[in-house]
Amino acid sequence: MPQPKIHPHRILECLNSRRFGVEYQPLVSTRTGDAQCHEALARFIDTTGHALPPDHVFEALHANPLLLLHAELEMKRLQLAEAPQHGLLFVNLDPDSYAVGEAEDGENVFLPVLRQQRSRLVVEVIENLHLQDVDLSERMMRQLDQEKIRLAIDDLASSRGLVSYAALMHAAFLKFDRSWLVGEMSAKQRTILTWALAQAADLGLTTVLEGIETEDHLAMARQMGFDLVQGFLFRDRFIRRGCLVKPADRQKQIA
């Protein structure tokens, strides 16, 4: 059953009160078991202390492009400021908010922020079934590529989504959605996944499988030949080993 939509006033109050934070989830090598890099994930808290689903928040913000822009820009500043000091840092960037961020002189308001950690940054780009979004994604990726910022294609799924050849030309990482782990994989799905991993290797792309929650998931990722894995299995493990999941200092205002 789909979750009810979040009332816009709850989101606006959350943003105005700056009750948002960031969680850093490790990306782990299937070969060594070490955390090689981290992904910065947005977190939002309402007045009652309850977490708001980030995907629902951003979906609602698309109805107000200017508010979407400023919410994403503030989140990027926070994610870069609070990031762990070692390894690459993955951040998501919505092509819609990036497009709104283009100034009259052609410069984009996101670029000065991203340039601060250009040498270690990987921008994740989501492409979906809307062709207009694919065009926006390609334009954004081309500009970020010119800035020598690494790029990742996010959420390559087993039954939905759309990835353009242009995106593959710019990308350095290819992230596979957790849907590959749901249920028993059919023979055709396994063939497609094997093909996609082989093509990624030929293109020199580093592959990541998301949604790893069990040792069986990890064994499957290793058997299929993924380079990196990500998921709650490692989140719990790495919290105990050094608290790599860090709430933003601003989130302490919730108490």
C-alpha cells in the first residue's frame, strides 16, 4: 500500500527550521570487505521528531522548482561540510533542480559548491522514464564532466528506468538498484545482469549493487562480479566500528 503524501506545510516547516541532516552510508569492496567510499543521504525530521521519507519530500518539492533548488543546494553544502575525510564521496543531484540553478550568465549555482571537493566527488544522476529528464540529465552530466567531476548512473533497475548511451559515455560508476535482489531472479534476468556487468567492465565502469541486507545478498554480489556493495548490512557493521553514519550538527536542534 502506498504511503500517504506529505502535506507541503510539513515540508516547508522542516526546511525553514533547518531540521534536516545527512547520513553517510559506506560503499564496501566485495574483494577486501573495506569501506572504499561513502554516499551522503538526505534526512528530514518533522516537529514531532518523526523522519520524513526523503523520496517523498523531494517528490513533493518538484511542484515548487525554486524551493526544490534551494533545498537541494543547502543539502549539498551540508553533505560536503560534514563528510568523512577519506575516500570518494557520492552525492545525488536532481537534473530538475540543477536546471533551475542555471544563472543568467550561464554559470550554475551548484558548480561553486561542487568544485570545493571536486577531486573526491562522485555525482549520482538518476534517469527515469521521462525523455525530457534524460535530456536534462545529459546536459547536466556534460557540464559536470567538463568540470572533471566524476559521475555515477544511479538506480539501474531490473524492470524500470531508462539509461541513455550519452550517460554511459560520461559515467565512471554504474549503480544497480536493489530490485535485482527482490525475489528469485529468472534466467533471463540473470542473463541480462551478466551482460550488463560485462558491458560495464568493457567500458571501464565501476559497478555497485545497492540494497545489500544479508550475507546471501553479499555472496550473490561477489558471485556476479560486482566491484562494490552498499546497504544496511554494512551500515550496522560500520557504526560499531567507527560511527561512519553521522547526523549533521544542525539536527541537534531537534531535542
